[in-house]
Amino acid sequence: MSVLVHATVRRRAGESVMPAAMFLGSFAWSFVFISLPFHIHRISTYDPATTLRWTGWIIGVSSLATVATAPVWGHWAERGNPRRLYVIVQMLQGVSFLGVAVARTLPELFLARLILGVMGASSTFAFMLSGRADDPKRVTREIAAVQSAMTIGQVIGPLVGAIAAARVGFRVSFVLGGLVLFGCAALVEWGMPVVRPARPGGRRGQQVGPGEVAAVGLLVLGASTQVFFLTSILPQVLPPLGIADAQAVEMGGVLMFVSSAGAALGALATPRLLELGSPRRIVPALLVGSSLCLALLALVTSFWLYGLLRFLQVLSIAPVFPLAVTRIVQRAGGQVIGLINSARIGASFIGPVMATSVLSWSTPGVLYALLAAIGVACVPMARARVAVASRSVA
């Protein structure tokens, strides 16, 4: 009996280690990211237009590199130990943060960020480790916990990072971010139980068809794009809501905090949603709810009503990721999980690019309508995907 109790306690402790590590990792990235554009402008020796172009590439190159390399890391983890690879990647990310700190020119900073993106697959390993349970509800709970922890880190990181950069300087704040990542690696190395390698091709040896993978990837891409589009267009969105230029930064921060809070609460509520019905019904309903809120944004002229609708929209869309990927994560190999995670990461690049491109020739209302249409277009895909997954598990 004591052995069983000890094993249960250790398993539950292990379940809390990964969300804690992902919170710290997300916190470190956000901690550094908030001051990076200002650091770029400070060290630049180019004219303002050239500096702006460098800024976009330096910030965006990490996501692009991660999209390309996440499936590769997942493939290696499938044939090895995702826990050990998580530790290695976090250590390498910490070293890359130190590289960002010592970079003296924009090309050096670009190279450091590129290398950082190549090592940016820690969330892939986290989702792989969360998908090793036999109980689908437990898998959903663990994936939602990881997603929620990442979101909370994104909420707290920018505020603390901005204060740290103002007090100790940009380079020291980058070093502090690297030290946090070293702490993530140590936490998982000593706090999480050893994980046995999964069977190649999926933990249960079941095949996941390319159609199902494509459907899940597109569903994740569409849903995540509805989350990541807003930051890049805040300067265009806030003035029509009555926000003066002098208040734009602070009120933009409030709006992003509201969005992150909605994402965190939505992820936390995911296990409860499963008690209300089948994912085949819940996911389409969430997509429609999110799209309806986006469409209503075009009619709003009040900042606080806009914030409320944005909160409800993100609250609706946040559970889609864990609900959509639970079945496939249980059965898929590391490369497939990496591909799906690449769709989530890619949305953080596609969302801002799409939003700024649309606003360059049209109005926010057109953008909201386009984003709402993407969500509605995902509804038939979500119903078909869940049906296929249910038959595969049955």
C-alpha cells in the first residue's frame, strides 16, 4: 500500500512539474521580448527605416525557425526521451539568451535570435509528455494545464520584464531570462520522473492518417490566429475607441492583459467543458462563439466594451487547442505532435502579418469579418476531425 501511495504522490508531483516549468519558460521569453524592440533601436547604427525592417526580422525569425524545426525535434523525441530533450533544449535556449545579451550589432542579434528559434521546441516535448496517459480526460487536463501555465507566464512576464529592463538595463535582463531557463531545465531534470521512450509511430502503435493531421493542424492554425492577431494593430485599433496617444501604451497593456486572462481562464475551464458534452459538439460551439465576438468588435466604439468582447472571444477560443489535440496526442508520434505545435507557433507569425496587411488597404471591420469567417470555416473540419478520432480510438 505504501508503495502504491508513494507512486501516486510521485505521479501527481510529476504532473505539476511540467506546467510549472512551462510557466517559467513562457515567463522568461515574455520577460525578454517586451524590451527587445527598444534594445534593437538603442544599438542600431542604421537609419530609422532600415532599423524598423531589422526589428521585424529579429523579432519574427525565432518563430519562423521554430515552425521549421519543431517536427524535427519531435521526431528525435519519439525515438528518445522527451524529458531529457526538454532539459537539453532549455539549457540551449538559456545559452542563446546569453548570446542575445552579448550581441553588439543587429546582424549578431539576428543570428542569436535565429539560433534561439531553432532551439524553441520545448512546448512540443511538454505536449508529448502530457499525452502519455491512458485516460483521455487526464490528457485533456494536462494539456490544458500546460497551455494555461504558458499563458499566465505571458501575462506576468512583460510587466516584470519592463520593470527589470528599466532598473538593471536590457543586457542584464536578458541574462536573467537565461538564468530562468536554466532553472526550468533543473526543475524538470530533478523534479519529473524518468519517462520511458514511446513506441515509434505512436505510443500505442496506431497510425494517424495524414488527413487527420492536416485537419488538426488547420484547425489549430485557424483558432490560434484568432488569438495572436491583435498586438500588431493596437496603434490602429485604439484611437477609434477614444484612447489618446498619450494613453495608448498603458491601455494597450490593459487590453493584452485582458486577452491573456481570458486565454488562461479558458484553458483552465477545458476539463469542465468535457462534462457538458462531447468535443464534437463543444469545439464547433466555441468556434462560433469566438467568431461572433470578433464580428461584434466591428460595431464597438467603447474601449471597455471592446475589452469585454475580446475577453469573451479569447475565453471561447482558448479551449479549442486542448480539446482538438487530445485524441491525436494520445496516438501520434513525436513528429506529428511537432507538426501540430508548429501550426500553433506559426499562427503567432501569420496572425500579425495578416492583420497588418489587411489594415494597410482596408478597415478593422473587414479584418474582424475575415477572422470570424476563418473560425466559421473551421467548424465542419472540427466536427469531422473529432468523429475520425473517436472512431480511431474506439
